[in-house]
Amino acid sequence: MVKRVIALVFTVVMAAVTVLAVTWGFEFDWPDYVHVDYGFPLVWCTHTLNTIHGPVDVWRVDLALLAVDLAFWFCIMTMGLFVILHIKI
């Protein structure tokens, strides 16, 4: 019973970490190129706000990198659950 509770808590925490890792934006405020990158560890989206030519609103989205990023976090969660459920307590 304890393993199931620990596994459930771990799954909820990893789901929250995954959502934060995918949606958290890192803003880069360079003098000629202001942009926000989304995704950790892989940047799957870039929102360009300002360039040397002036303000812009350009989104560059790479769905393949989003899928790889989600698969990365899913693998971490799967390995963690495997370790939790197969440890002798």
C-alpha cells in the first residue's frame, strides 16, 4: 500500500514538473533580438518580440522537438516508477 501512495505522489509531482518544463519561458533580452524560448531541456518554441528592425510577433514552433521533450520527461517518469515499484520495502 505504501508503494502505491509513493508511486501516486511521484506521478503527480512528475506531471507538474513536465507541465512546467514544457511551458516555462526563458526570456532573452539582447539589444537587437528579444525573444522567449519555451521548453526544457529542448527548446521547442521561440516567440520573437523585438529585432533590430523593430517590434515583431513571430512564433516558431517545432512539434517534433515538443514530442521528443515530452518523451524525455515520460521516460524519466517511467524509470522512476519502475524503481519505486520494484524496491523491497
